[in-house]
Amino acid sequence: MKFGKQILLTVTLFAAVIGGSSVFTSCEKNACDGITCYNGGSCGHGKCTCPAGYEDAQCGTKSITRYLGTYAGFTTCNSGAATIDTVIVTPANRGILSVDVYFKSIYPKVLQGYVRSNESTYSIVITNNDSAKAGSISYLRVFDITLQSDKSLKLHQYERDYTEAIDTIQNSCQFVGVKK
């Protein structure tokens, strides 16, 4: 009889522990309940992780959106006088991150690029090279485009020629403008 009471007590305690833990775990809230992540984003620990090309709390905004628009400002080349200039950034059909940049100073040339981003930095990388020297490994033309506070755009253009005995910058221009 003593042995039966011990078995009954053990079974009862076991049932109480199992029942209590299932009640306890069923009360824990899933941190991702009620959170929707768009465009292929996934939720983990209550936050969306967005795929390349999308951002915001629910991955609903294209990363290029912050750049799109017309920027009015000034361009200065080789420490010369500033001239009134305009840059227009539009979406392109080459991929989710692709943009076309119309820089009035070099119009009708269209710069093709893509938005590169990480947690704290966004920039537009220009992938083409429009010089007659474009195939030469001794020549480099670079456009660097950054955005501050989603309003102020800086476009820095420089050309380097490595054919000389020393590395020389042939041309250096900087546009600084504000979104209209």
C-alpha cells in the first residue's frame, strides 16, 4: 500500500509539473505576433529583417526612394567658381536598387548606378565609365554620390590618370544640392 501511495504521489506530481509548464509556456507571447514584414522580409525577435533593396520597420519602402527627386545646387570644378547645376535621380529598370542620375553638367550623358546601403550609410555607386579612355587600366573616372538627412545630395566626380610617373587627378568636381 505504501508503494502504491508513492506511485500515485509521483504520478500526480509529474502531471502537475507537466500541466503547469504547458500553461506557463502557452502564456509566453511570440514577439512577432501582429508584425507583418513585406517584400520577402522575415521577423525575428519582434523586428523585420529586410532583403536587399527594402527598408523601414516592415520592409515596405524601396531603398532607392530616399534618393529619387530633383536636387538644385551648385557645382565647383578644380577649385573654380561655383555654377548653378541640377541633378535628377530616377528609378531604373535594371534591378530593385538601380537608378539613373541626370547630372546637368554632363548632360546628355546618363549615369547608371545602384544604391548601396548598410545600417548607417547610403550611397549611389556609378557603374559605367563614359570616357574614351574607359578601357585603359591607367585611367579612372569616379562618381561618388551621398545623401545627408534625405535632403542634401553631394556628387563628387573626379578623373585620375595613372600614365604619368605619379598619380594625378585630372579633373575634380563637386555638386552640392538640396531636394526640391
